[in-house]
Amino acid sequence: QVQLVESGGGLVQAGGSLRLSCAASGRTFSSYTMGWFRQAPGKEREVVAAISWNELTTSYAESVKGRFTISRDNAKNTVYLQMNSLKPEDTAVYYCAAARAMMTTKSDMYSYWGQGTQVNVSS
């Protein structure tokens, strides 16, 4: 089992920045594809970004390209999501997830999920 715990959410004004962190358990963290997903009120869960275990491949939702950056530090068992130029439509609960698979952005392929952290962006 993999345990994931997100942190770093909060309330910011449009144009501001936040950095989300996801702490994972176990020495096998480095073998997983890691992703960030979000779910806004009344909307379906959607992928935000994903990164392969060796950091060679990243993927971003079109709506966040150029504003968000996903990264990971395997030595610290941690994955990050740097969010800049935040917009009100970024308001959502953000979830960290791990997949025992090749690089993927499909939520059904992710086996482990954190509890989520709330991000609110005011206009």
C-alpha cells in the first residue's frame, strides 16, 4: 500500500501562487507515475498534471499549461505542483495520486489517492 498526504492548499487572490506538496510512504515511491487531479463543485474530476517515475515525461491539462509545473523529489518521496497566475476557475479540491503503470493521465489507472487539499481563488 502507498499512503499519500497532500498539503499547501489555501485561499489566494487571482494572479497569486500556491505550491502543493504530496508526501508518499515507502521506498518504492520512485517506481510510480504520479499525478495531480482536481474536482470543482458540480464538475467531474479532471487531470491537472502527471509525471513519470524517471521525470522524463510530463503532461498537463490544456487549461493549466504555462501556469502550473509538476515536479518530484524521489529522495524525499514527495511530488509538487507549483501553481502560478491562479484564476477563479482553478478553485477545486486537488488530489495527489499514484499509478502502477507507464505514464498515464487516466484516473482509472491510478491505484492510490490522497485525501485532497482545498484551493480557493478569489476574483
